[in-house]
Amino acid sequence: MVRVGINGYGTIGKRVADAILKQDDIELVGIVKTKPDYVALQAVKKGLKIYAPDADSAKAFASAGIPVSGTLQDLLGQVDVIVDATPGGVGAKYKPLYEEVGVKAIYQGGEKTHVAEVSFSSLCNYDEAVGRRSVRVVSCNTTGLLRLICTLHNAIGVKSVRATIVRRAADPKEIKRGPVNSINLDPVKLPSHHGEDVKTVLPWLDIITAAVVVPTTLMHVHLVNIKLSRQASIEEVLQALQSTRRIILVDTKRTGIKSTAEVIEAARDAGRPRSDVPELVVFKDSITVNGDEVILFQAVHQESIVVPENIDAIRAVMNIASREDSIRKTDETLGLGKPLW
Ligand SMILES: NC(=O)c1ccc[n+]([C@@H]2O[C@H](COP(=O)([O-])OP(=O)(O)OC[C@H]3O[C@@H](n4cnc5c(N)ncnc54)[C@H](OP(=O)(O)O)[C@@H]3O)[C@@H](O)[C@H]2O)c1
């Protein structure tokens, strides 16, 4: 059993916690958060052990009547791996502490590349993370792009990628972010950073991305244009995309689904936990293959897409499973690829 702690129990941290609870080779020792709020109360109700970042925060939990099992330092003394899911940039501040204690660290995409030894995407470079001291699971948009690119690259070969990313403005729980009534070019000067982030995993790839932010909280949407290394048929492309449970194809003719709202509604109706869709959603009817060129729309559920990669990253750094075994186990335990209708 690999013993794991989670520092940061927000959008990503609580989902990674739930995913760990479904594994038989990974044990969740405890979680860290700063505020004694409803999320902390729910964690207690679930039977999770809460640790405070420091002694002062521990006092705040005590005053709110929420039991804490100690501080982050105490948690670090009991684990093999810490999953850092604190807000972007905060993980880098904890890095010296993790290193001092000697625990392996999994960081998230909000951290700069150099925070970890390897940037990680299960389908692309699992083996590069094996046995490492630190790994950074790339951001939600980058994870979505990499799942598509590596699936097509492994089956057919990919030469270059051009992608336009329509980003959600905020996560559903966030009350201070926008825009509310605008489409923001983010950034105006091209390219956006997402292509560079993809290159932290695939340094050889010719990729250029652009991004806009729109007033929605549900999912991101990408328009992706891929140049393959040879001509291919639509059947070959479909076969490649169907070879992994981390991608689901939405058949608009059959389901009527042509929006992110309907994807999330389908996940709700299907009884998915939190209406999460950790799979990359590719709109099947958008797939256009023209010689060596593939064009398609895909959607990324930003709150959950990186969760399977976090579980694989834990197995990789601890070297307890091969790429294939880890991906299979993660997919099965999280119910990935289960039909939504
Ligand atoms: N949300 C997404 O769409 C998404 C997708 C992919 C990757 N990511 C990345 O995942 C990371 C976490 O993002 P998130 O959206 O999960 O953030 P979040 O919802 O804001 O959660 C952050 C958590 O960290 C805790 N925290 C804040 N400051 C802390 C500190 N100094 N020490 C310990 N814990 C602290 C917060 O606790 P309190 O609530 O108690 O203050 C909260 O539980 C970021 O790197 C982000 O870029 C986010």
C-alpha cells in the first residue's frame, strides 16, 4: 500500500481524494486545507483525517469544533507521496519542505514547469515518471490536448497541431471570477501558453495554440487541427480514438448532443459522481479527415480530467505498476468510458 497525503482539498484535491479511496494499492492518510468551512465538515463526515497547514490554522479548526489530526508536517511524516493540489504557485512554496522531509511530490498544472522533474500525461510519457521524486500533472487543457495527440500519435503519427481553446471563465463554485459578459482574448499576442505546456511533455511537437475566455463554468472546448505524419482514413482515426477509455465519442446524430451543457446534463442523469466527466469528450460528427489532416471539436471537463493522471502519477513515482496496468486499473476503478446514455 502506498501511503498518500493531499495538500489542498479544493476542486482537484477532493476529487483525487475520492479517486484514491477507490484504489486497493493506494491509501489516503489525510488531507490538508486552510479553512474550517463546509468542505472541511464534509471531509470529516466522509471519515477523512484533516491536517492544518500550521499550528495557527489548527487553532482555527479547533475553535470551529472541527477535529484535526495535526499539521502538514505531521502528515508528511506518515506518507510516501504528497499530492499538492494547492492554488497555482503555492505548491512551489511547499517544495523545499517536501524535499526536506523526503516525500515524493505530485504537483498540478498551475505550477511552473521547473517545480518538478517531469511534466506528466499518462498516455504520453508514463515511463519518464517512473521512480521520480517529483512530477507535475499538466493543466486541464494540456491534459485534454495531450490525450488526443498521443492517442493519434501512437496509432498513426502526428507532425503538427494548431488548436483554438475556448476556456471556461470559472469553476462552478467560484464567485469572484469572470468574465460575465465578454469574450476575452487571453492572450491577445499569440501563441497562448498551452502549446508550450504541451511541449513540456512532447518537446519535438510543432504546436501553436490560441485561447479565448467565455462566460461559462461547465467545460472548455477546443477546435483542433492536426497534421498526421501520413494520410489516414476516418475509420483509422475513429479506431484510434476508440482504443482508450480516456476518450469518449459523442455521436450527435444519435444523442442530439451538441453542447457542453448537454454533456454535463447527461453525466448528471447517468449518476456520475459530481456530474464529472474525466474522459476527453470528442464530438464524433465534427471529425473531418482530409488526407493527412484531422479537424475536430473536443470538450474538457476542467474539474475532473486530471484526476486519472494524478492516480497514475502516484503509481509511476512509486514504480508499483507498468503504464498499461496503472491505466487499466485507474480506468476500471473510476468507471471511465462507461456510456453516459
Ligand atoms: N480547477 C481547475 O479547473 C483545475 C484544473 C486542472 C488543474 N488545476 C490546478 O490544480 C491546482 C489546484 O486548483 P484547484 O482549482 O483545485 O484550487 P482550489 O479549488 O482553489 O483549491 C485549493 C485548495 O488548496 C487549499 N489551500 C490554499 N492555500 C493553501 C496553503 N497555503 N496550504 C495548504 N492548502 C492551501 C485550499 O484550502 P481552503 O479552501 O481551506 O483555503 C483549497 O482546499 C492548481 O495548480 C490549478 O491550476 C485546476
